[in-house]
Amino acid sequence: MRKQWVMGTSVLLVMSLAACGETEDTGEEAAEDTTEESMEEEAAEEPQEDTDADGEDGAEADFPVTIEDAVGEEVTIEEEPQRIVSLIPSNTETAFALGAGDRIVGVTDNDTYPEEVNDIQSVGGMEFDVETILSLEPDLVLAHESSAHFSEEGFNQLQEADITVLFVNEASGFDDAYDSIEMIGAATGTYEEAETLVAEMQEGVNELQEQAQEISEDERQTVWLEVGPAPEIYTTGTNTFLHEILEMINAENAAQNEEGWVQYSEEDVIALNPDVIITTYGFYVEDPEEEILSRSGWSDIPAVENERIYDVHADKVTRPGPRLVDGAEAIAELVYPDVFNNE
């Protein structure tokens, strides 16, 4: 398993599940001929019952824990965080997926999922409000590598107030996203849940790749990914989640010779002649399909001619979190409906 974090002296352990019954005193005599000393020895030999934050049987992590974060700092978290501020939506989604959502006390204006975030205090957008964060009295701030230098002064203020700040790595692929999930799991005492989530995501990816083997070279579709609408059209090349998704479902990215997010002219898109067009901006542009169908000079593109223009929600295919596989499945079903389905 990839681990971008390292454990210090207090190694993060997943403690064994209980194999014995309740350890509380029932008020009855256990046995008159059993001494207190022998009972203690017996208890030390038997596996003990762990209790999670909600008081239910489960695994519990050891604290303190030391994690090497995305900016190379060794961050020590002394106790399991109970009040967490998340400064990027992907961190928030991951924390909720790991069962730590009830400990999130602050999010950003950009958080949209899950629905519960609407009831959580906002601390601002890309430029967070330091005073608001301080008023929430968090013991952990889940920051992001991309903003480490952009908001350096604000982070210094938080650290000077003895608030632990952890910079989660920026992710451009599934492996990076798995690392982010594991780091957040280690920091929040939900590492076992993080391992389970990563395994489930990997299983979903493997299933898509296995199904994609049915697609012959003649059936392979070229896909134009439009992440920014006209007049300033943007697409994604390599080193992006969207490109990796197309690779895993045996489709070809029309912009595979580019890297990252790049701008294209309409003439350049026409020359690529894609079989399928997928947009990711339908949540803020009304009817992307109709807009593309009406573009001058695009009528001979196979995707336009056959009306194979679809929209998927950007959050599912760009946020490095637990919904990435859902996004990959949605694209697979749109590009190859005869191969991929929900049944």
C-alpha cells in the first residue's frame, strides 16, 4: 500500500478486535478462589475489547502519531482530533467517507458534498478567514498542498495558536488519491477505514479494467473532454483523473498529446474528430449539449453528427476523493453503453 506519510515512535496500529465478552463488573462474585493478581494476569493474556469514538466495538488507532505531510513537514498529532476544519472539498468528502464527518466543525464556501456540509460553519474560500477558524477552536486543520504558499501567512497564524495544520498532498491520479485518503485516515484515527475505502476503490477500478478488455481496437472510441466551455475552451491531457479514467476503460483521449489542463481553439477540436464529447460544466452552464450542437463548423464531427455529447458532474471526476470510481463508472457507461452497465 502506498504511504506518503511515515509513522514516528508512536506507530499507527490497528488494534485487535475483541474476542471476549464485556469487561465491566457485573456486581457478582467472579470466583472466590481467584485472586486479583491472577485475574490481572489472565486479562493481560486475553485480547482486549476496543471501542471506537461512538462507543461501538471496532478498531482504534494509537496516538500520538507522526505524519510526513505534503510539504515535507513531520506533523505530530498528540490525540485523536475531535474538532477538525477542512480547507478543501476533497478533504471534507474523504473525512465523511471515513466516518469522521461528525468531527468537522469548519469547511469552505466551495464544499458541496455530502449534504451535511450545508449545516457546517464556512471559514471562507481559497482565502480562508483566520479569525473564524480560531473561533471554532479546532485541534486539526486539514489543509492542501496547493495552498501551502498561497496562504502562508494565515497558516503561520494558525500554527502560532498551537493548532495542528496538516497539508494533504495534491493528487492528479488515482494512486495520489489513495495516498490522500490514507493520510487523512492516519490523522483522524480512521486508518483502518481508509485502508478499506482504498481497497474498495481499487476493486472498482479493477472491475472496470476487466470489462474494458472486451473492447476491440476497432470499437475503441476517441473522446474529447471539455472542462471549460466556449469561447475559452479547455480540456485535460495526461496527468489528470479524466485522462486516467479514459485509459482504464480503453478509450482514447483526443488531447492525449497534451499534459494537464490546456486551452484549445475550436478549429483544433474539429481537427481531432472525436467520437464522443464529454463536458463537466453542466452544473453552471445551461444545456451544454445544445450549445455544442449549435457550434458553427462542428456538424461533421462524429460526436456531434451522432449526438454523442454528454455531461458528467465535475466533482466526481476531478476531486481526489471517494467518488472517483463513481465518476469513472459514469463515463464508462456513456462511452461504451453496451459494455458497461449498472446491472
